[in-house]
Amino acid sequence: MVNRRQLIGAGAAGAALISTNSWSATTNQSLPETPIKTTATTEQPVNPSTGPDYQPVVTLNGWTLPWRMNNGVKEYHLVAEPVEREMAEGMTAYLWGYNGQSTGPTIEAVEGDRVRIFVTNKLPEHTSIHWHGMILPSGMDGVGGLSQEHIPPGKTFAYEFDLVKSGTFMYHPHSDEMVQMAMGMMGMFIIHPKDPTFMPVDRDFVFMLNAFDIDPGTYVPKIMTMTDFNLWCWNSRLFPDIDPLVVAKDDRVRVRVGNLTMTNHPIHMHGYDFEVTCTDGGWVPKEARWPEVSIDIPVGAMRAYEFDAKYLGDWAIHCHKSHHTMNAMGHDVPTFIGVDKTKITQQIRKLQPEYMPMGMAGMADMGEMEMELPDNTVPMMTGWGAHGPIEMGGMFSVVKVREGIQSGDYSDPGWYENPPGTQASEWTGDLPEPVYVTDPQTRYTAKPNNNKKT
């Protein structure tokens, strides 16, 4: 992470670019430093140094925006700007975001804080920021033309309000919203309870569901796509380059998920059941929770769930819409299952000796092949685990539960070694006689009637 000042300096030079609404007490003060991050690694969470204690969130392949105290107010600085985001190894997208990244940095604060958030616009058009789900004054809601003027290019506006409730929230533009969100402008806003004994956890993860339509070999999303996206992301990142969720055995774990795509996402986690503990509206009372293994995240919504990490292993976590765990899918690819391509393959290889026929028995062979790809794209099915190709992409990661993980350690522990006798493997012994259905009245028989069609 690199700290630098953007556009403006201290004193009068900075004041000239700040919105001069009468509520602002900052027009004669310099702006906070502007933290910039250009890598897609998961940054170590920062523990609070003042005020109420809380467990800081871990943003998958992201980071938390630093802040400064100014006369009792927490001040942050967001810069809306064009960015380059590595979505996966070998693929970079030209997006719009905040502080060098899409999605933008997570903002963390505490219930009861007063915050002042400076927003500098370095886009080629005007913008604004809506604080999604928060209770605040109408003039701070961030809807351009309705609750405020749009922020022109080259200008800085200040938003200032009290955080009256804790929970999980989001931020995104409400100016030319279709274009700016399609280009990647969004982020998470976490407000921790002021009472450290309320809803405590040992590990707290957060990520944003977002999607793009970027053709192989190109870099800029198609902003007019409504439903047929081909890249389904967590924090503008694709599997196998989404970092794992690393936890210690017996940790109490919270996972917060926000959805700013154009469709719902049933997020499913293997190996556990969990309780949904927070929605857009706030915390769910304990007596109102029920166990789940999948939770559907509606459009424009967030959910948080919690579980106790009792079971060791590598557990998949993913969207359960199967096309959302694929990368760079082509919607016009024909189905060849059951087709004999022997003769046509011989003909094609006369012109293209490297041609490889695929798809006659499914698409699993794609996960094993290292085929040459167009520039700036990723395989549809990819990723390798301890036992071979994982054959996934898009919205997929792994919850890694281990003994001996120290508090604050989020480094990848590698693949889990299943204890002897606890892993499926080839059976080489005798098989039981197959059971066939014959007459529904007589139920089953152990031997089929080979002279009768079934």
C-alpha cells in the first residue's frame, strides 16, 4: 500500500475543492492522506488502537481504509478513479473504483462514531456516493440530483454523519449508476457494535458479489449488459485466485456477503450448518434464527452468517448457480455430448495439427488441459487441489479449518491431509449384486430378467 496526497494540499488549496455546505466544519483543514492499493492480496486486518474494542474484518483480496481522528471525528478519504484490477493471474480489467482498487476498500467504524468521508472525483464524469442501508440525514444519502449536487470531475465533496446502528452496509454511486456500478464502483461499510460483548466473533470475513461482461482479449466491461455476464466475482476476483477463508478449530466465525450484481446468489458452504445473524435491517435476534447450509443473497442486499469451526478440513464455499462458478463462458458454445468427432477431427488436423476435440463426454477434460488461451482471459474451468483439477471458477473459494492457527494469522496453510480411513478412494473388493426394479408390487429382485426390456 502506498500513501500519497491526491490533487490537493493543505489549507486554502484544499479548501477550494471541498463542498462548502454550511454543515461542514472542514473547509479550512487539509484532507486526510489518500491510501492507495494496487495489488489484489488480502491485507492483514488492523486492530483498533482507540475507542471500543472489536474484531476487525478481513476483506477477501482487499483491505480496510485507514482513517484519522480530527477533533473527535473519524475522517476518511475515498478517491473515485479509473483503476486496473487483476481479476486472476493472466487477466487484468480496466475498471472504475476507489483508491486504486475495485472493489473499493472496506470502511470500518464503530456504532456512535461521527464520520467525515471526503470523496474526490477523478473520473471523466460526475459521481456521488450512496451509503446503502444506513440511517442518516437526507442530504447525506448520496443520490445525485435528489439529495445533493453531483460531484463534478476534479472536485471533492465531504459527507458527515453519525453512525446510529451497527451492522453490515455497502457504498456505491447514485450518479450514472448503471455505468459506474457496471464498471466496478462499490465497496463494503462495516459498523461494529459499541458494546464489545455484543455478537463477538474470533474471525470476521467480508466480500462483495459483483459481475462483469468482458470478452476474452478485451479489458473494459460491457456496460450495457443486463443479465448475460460471463465473469462472476468476489471482490472483482475469480477462482482460483480468490483467497481462502483461514480459521482455527473452534473459532467463532462470521462471514458477511454483499450483493451488487443483477441477480440473486445462493451462497452454499460445505461441511457446516450456520445461523444467519445479520441482514440489511440489522442483527437477527437469537430466537429468530434457524440453521442453514445455503443462504440466498438478493440483489442490493447483504447477509451475515456465523458458525463454530468444529470440523477440520478444506470446505468449499461457492454460489450454487453452477454457471456462476465458471469463468469466461461463451453462451453460443454447442453441446457435443454423445457426438463422435473422430472423422471431423482427422479433417481439422490436416489444417490445424494442434486441434483437440472436446465436449463429447462432458467438459471435465477442460480442467486438465493447459490450452493456449486468447490474451487477457482465464480458463472456464480451472484450479488445482491436492487430488487433481478442482474444475471451478468464478464465485468459489475454500474455508480452511486447522488446528493450531494463531489468532491474527490468515496465511494459507496449504491443502488438508485427510486422516487414514476418512477419504473416498477406489474400491477393489467384491461388489454386492445389483438390485433392479421389476414389478412395483413385488418391489425388488436381485437378478434382472435379461429377456425383458426395462
